Amino acid sequence: MPLHDWTRVDTGIFHDFHLAWIAEIRRELNGGLLPSGYYALAEQVAGGGNPDVLTLHEPNGNGHTSDQFPTEGGGTARLTAPPQTRLVAKSEHEFYTAKQRRMVIRHTSGDRIVAMVEIVSAGNKASEYAWQTATAHALAALRQGVHLLVLDAHPPTPRDPNGFHGSLWEQLDGTAYVHPGDADRTLAAYSAGPVKTAYVEPVAVGHVLRNMPLFLTPDGTGSIEVPLEPTYRRAFEGVPRRYRAVLEAA
């Protein structure tokens, strides 16, 4: 199923869809995609400027590395090659970001948050305050060693001429990202290891969403592939028929 132009419907329709999409991704992750000991929870971040997120947790002290990545079946999964995306960027500020990783985010249950999946909404781009709050939240997570997968299916605005990734990367690394002319939406997976690395897949309306990596290990090399197209398709099936027709007619 191709990516739709969500500007053709009210923001509330996308909000309803994106809650369903988060739920479908959570179902995939907790249904056996995650290694043993990890689990995903859907959470609402305090403050209107933040998107609802899917957080991935592991019990304290797991200490998994990319060499020993346990699966639900009791075996190990190994990362044999870096993820393949259209663009890859590494931050030059290795020493600074490594120092920031001393701060650890913990869940109230005592289990450590290792990664987050964020789906950007139109509301995140609706005001300067909302936009700054959303990007600051993502930036803080990366600096604290929490890996990110950010799905930005909305067109750029004057606040984000190069999308969520463009704003986030400029704040993190000080370098500019310009989206290619044929794709103004962005899927971006961020490794929050010692060297912050972004794996970026520009997309456009009509493109089929590819799987994207989600990093889990502290060194930022162990990852899983998140199936975006099938989860997007199942979430879209729950959109009211009237609005499905509008989106599919585009």
C-alpha cells in the first residue's frame, strides 16, 4: 500500500490513524519481533507539542551487545551488515554526545527505555512552540542514549523546510540536510551509540514504505527491522470508509 497524502483530510483523521499505526507496530514488536527481555509500550508524552510514542524497554542489567542478541526462541540474532537506506549521516560531535549519554531514562517500573518510535503529526508542526517541543524531546532522547525511529509522513512547513530529520540533525550535528526533490517526507532511524548515526529514507506520496531499522543495543549496532508497510496497511483499514475514499482518490 502506498503512502497517502494526509493533508487531504482533517488532522483528527490522521491522529486516529496514527494511534492505530502505533498499536499495529506494537503488536508486531511484542508478537515475537523483539528479542527476549524487550517489550514495547504505547505512551503519551506530557505536553501538547509531543507526539504519542512507542517506547521499548529492557530489564535493568541485561547488557545485551550486538554479538549476543537473544531471541524469543532462545537463540541469538546477529547484525551482519549496517542497515541499507538511501542516506546515512554520522555526527562529528562524538565526544560531546558521548558525555551526554551518562544520563539514563528509566521507566517507573524500573526497566530501562532503550528506544522510541515516534510518528510525527500535523499538530507537531502547527505552531513554533509545538515544533520546538517535539524536536527538543527527540534531541534529548538521543543525547541520553535512547535510539529513535521517526516517521514523518507530512509535508514540510516554513518551520521545517526539510522535515523533522532536517531540523533534528541540524540541532544535533550543526550540519544541514536538504531533502531530495523527489521525496519530501522522511523515515529516519537514529543510532544513539557513541557516534550518533542517522539512517534516512526519503519518501513521497505514492511510495510504498520500506522496513526501517530500530536499534536496541547500547553500542548502536544491534537492530531489528520494523515492518512499516504491513502495519500501515492494517491501520489504514480502520480509517472510516468516507475518508479512505478521499485519500485513495488522490
